[in-house]
Amino acid sequence: MSMRGGPRGGKYLSEEEKQNAPKITKDLLIRVFSYLKPYWKQMLLVFAAIIVSSILSIYPSILTGRIIDEGLIGRNLNLLIKLILISLGVTLGSNLIGVLESYLNTWIAQHITFDMRNQMYQHLQQMSHRFFTTSSQGDIITRMTSDIDGVRQIITNTFRSILSNSITLVVAVVAMFQKNVILAIVGIVIVPLFTIPTRSAGKTRWSLTNEAQACNDEINGILNETLSVSGQLLVKLFGMEKYEYEKYRTVNEKMVNLNVREAMAGRWFMVVISTISSIGPMLMYLIGGILMMKYDHDLSVGDISVLVTLLGRMYGPVNQLLNIQVDWIRSMAMFTRIFDYFDLSIEIKNKENALIPETAEGDVTFDHVWFQYDEDKMILKDISFELKSGNSIAIVGPSGSGKSTTVNLIPRLYDVTKGSVRFDGHDVRDLDLAWLRDNIGIVTQETYLFNGTIRENLLYAKPDATQEEIEAACRKANIHDFIVSQEKGYDTPVGNRGLKLSGGEKQRISIARILLKDPYVMIFDEATASLDSISEKAIQDAIDPLIDDRTSILIAHRLSTILHADEILVIKDGEIVERGTHKELVNAGGVYTELYNTQFKIPEIEK
Ligand code: ADP
């Protein structure tokens, strides 16, 4: 669809595009050309090839005059054959140069976008967690794919089109003037006239294309929503198959109508164009004839033929050059969108001369930490605690109180607003980011597995792990037995985002993954919801022994985990409101007592 038009491909700028048209400044142009610069030698060759092939491609039209006058009318067979051979040879030559030019052009464009894609991917990988939680994923993917692809098209099409069409046009005009000034002027006057209907006919088609594009987006939306795993589940569970089908059918039908109308608009358009463009040559013959017959002008039949052929050769370039402005603005908009992303500043940066301590202990200190995601709301208020190497801390509190936020500050997913988080006595902002993250492992509530086998997912933590190491980790995580009971064992595919596995299985695989990574500090953001008591027990049996011999922080929802911790921090509305051991807190009558009575105690009794 987009090839035939669409917001990015048509001959006209949409209202939205007009409003968003970038200011084309010198800086922008310099920046665009800086991407072309490494390939200037190849580009020079392309320019030369375009010039030569454009001139050569016009030459046979000029030869037509001699073929007619000297060959045919002059009845000189030898010359006729010679001229025909030259004409064919020149056409062949021009086409061969065209091949070379296409190759070079494609090569350059591919290499420029290769550079851009890599640069963008690297840049995006340095973007903070905040960036990914805020931006839409679709937008990120679009910039990485279609926008950069747009840039490739600009280089292969727009730049090339400007150059080759201008040259063709200049050569054709010069050749026409050489043949006959009056007819050349007639040509120059009528060619733009004939391009006007093209433009207006194109407009109708463009609006249909736009409608079709919108319809297509709607269809994609429906498919995306209802044929995704969770969408289809919803449809099934609510018995909405028929409703969704009807909805799909209606848009699909609209699409059919639009496509038929669009194709037919194109057909009528062709009729109009071919009729109109045949008027041009006729006018040439008429005026040429009048000049020859009434004014005894020394025009020959060959000259008129040349002029008519040249006129025909001018339609294309004139039309394309008239549309260049649209392409140009669109191209610059594409570059601007890409540059916008390149200009996003890197929020969490590795400090220059960042520290890489020789060994790690795993002490974590929060020193009067304040934190806010957005200007207006303080999420963490004056959080202070110390986790000594080998000990464990349980963080408890109502949902939304700031527990996950607290632990996310340790591997620097975000930086503190005030105060400091220290690892082994060093402010985390002074430490090498890779080193820091290497020493901290987080099992998040929402476990993410890549689409691959269980083994591949485990190896992500330690690419050179041996089978023994993998199995040892899986035994500790209480998942080994499950894995070997599968037909393919460790080579079992986990499915899209690990959806072929249950929540509990995924969670235990992600625990095994962290165990393989073997960091100094382990953080468990305990999943509570969506787990049945058997899965929960299996996870509990995996986590609890780890707490005893590892430096760990647990965002805990179950009493057994909390009981294993050396200290309990109770967080409410971003503040530590109580701290101590279970014994000290359970009867204190504060937030912990309340949590205990509502959350921790009851499920334990039920078990
Ligand atoms: P908990 O883990 O205790 O359930 P969180 O640390 O996830 O709580 O969230 C604490 C508060 O911060 C909540 O009010 C939540 O809405 C807000 N919050 C969490 N993540 C973000 C984010 N990425 N951007 C803005 N606000 C957030």
C-alpha cells in the first residue's frame, strides 16, 4: 500500500505533513550530508554515471532525425544501417552505465543506512529504563525500520531523481533549441501545461489512497488486537468471535470497494493522460507543418520527428521534478525524525574514569535517598538502610508504596533525586555501570524470556556455562525436574515471551538464570498474583534457602520469606515507617501488624 501512496509515498503532502514540515536549515543539511561524506568517492562516480547515461539516453532521439532525413528520405541504406547500429549501441551503452550506477547507488544507500541503523541501535541501548517505559514501542520500531528505510529511498530515489531528471531535461531542451527555436519554445510552453492535469488527476487518486491507507491501518489494528495471544484469549472467553468477525468483514469489504475505485481512478487517469499527451506531438506536427508549408522554413521531416520524440522525453522528468519538492520535504522530515532520536540525551551514563573495584563484597547502603519519576510527585522520601554482605532485608508494604522503585535504584535503572545509593561504600554513580550491573541480579515480577529454548534463555546469564552448572542452578531453583520431564528437556522452546510456560515455571527459570549469573547481591521482586499455591510453594522452596547464604533484598509478600530475612523494612507512601524483625513488629500495632493480619497470616493458615 505504501508503495502506491500512503502518507509517505504520495505526490502530495498531507495536512499533517505540511504542519510538521521541518525547517530546512544549514545545520540540518550539513548533518544530512555528513552521512554521505564517507562515500564521496563512490558518489562522484555515481554522478558521473548519471550524467553520461542521461546524455546517452537522449542521443538516440536526436539520431532519429538523421535516420529519417539522411537514411530514409536520402535513400542511403549504408548510412541508415550505420545510424541504426550507433543508436542501438548508444542505448545499450547507456543501459549498461545505468546498471553500474544502480549498483553503486544501492551500495551507497545500503551502507549509509547500515551505519545509521547500527548507530541508532547502539544509541537506543544506552537509553534509560525511563525512555522505554515512556515511549511507545511502535514508535521506536518505526524509527529503526521504516524511517531509516525512508532515508535509503531518499538516497536511491530523490537525490538520483533530481540529478538525472535535471540533466535529461537540460539536454533535451538544448537539443530542441538547436533543431528549431520556435518549436522548442512551443515545447517548453506546452509541457508544463500537460503536467497540470496529471497533478489534479493524481489528487483524486491520492485521496482514495489515503482512505485505503486508513482502512488498512484499521484492519491491521483489528488483526493485531484480536489475533494476539491475549487478545484472542479475551475474544474466546467472552464469546466475541462472531462480533469480531463481523467487524473485520465490514472493514474488509470497505477495503475491497476502495481498492476497486482506486484501481479504476488510475485507469481513467491513464485514458486522460494518454489522450492529452498525444495532443502535444500533434501540436508540434501542426506548427511544424505550418512552418514548413506556409513559411518555407528549412525544417526537415526528421527535425520534426526529433522534436516530437524529445517532447515525449520531457514529460517524465518535468513531472518528477515538479514533485521533487514534496519528496524533498518528506525526506528532510525523515532525517529530522531520526536525528530527534540521536539527540535524545543519555540519562544514565557511565562516569568518566568510573571505578572498577577488584573485588565486591555486596554491601548496599541507602543514605537519605529521595526519588521522583516526575517533577510533581516525590515517590521515595528519605529512605536510609544498610544491607551488610551476607545479610538479607525484606521490604514489605502496600502496593504502590515504592518497593520496586527502591530496588531499581541499586543497578541504576534510575538515579536518585537526592541522597545516595552506595555499593561497597562507593556511590553507584561513581562505579562502572557494567561492573555494577554484573554484581547485582534482579528477579522481577514480570519475568521475561526470549523466544528460544530453555537452555538459550539460561545461557543469557552466562554464555559459557557448562551443562553441570546449568543443571545445578536449575536444581537450586527447583525447576530441573520439570525441565527434564519435558520431551525435549533443556531444548524445549519457551514460546513467544515464554508464554508456553506457566507463570511459576517462568519465575523459577528466571531464578535459575540469576543463579547462573551468580551476582553478589540478589534482589527478588516476589510475584504474588497469578500463582497457585503449588507453584508458590515451589518458588518459595527455591528462594528461601538462597536468602540464608546470599546477600539479598526481597520484596516479600509471604510470611516464610519475611521470616528468613534479617531485617524487615516497612514502606508506606515512600517512607520507611517501621523496621525490625518479625517478632518486634508483629505485635507493635502499626502498618506491619495490619499487613500481617490482612496479607501474610491468612494464606499461611490456609496452607
Ligand atoms: P510497589 O513496588 O511498592 O508496588 P512501585 O515502586 O512500583 O510500588 O511504585 C511506586 C509509585 O511510583 C506508584 O505510585 C507508581 O504509580 C509510581 N511509578 C512506578 N513506576 C513509575 C514510572 N515508570 N513512572 C512514573 N511513576 C511510576
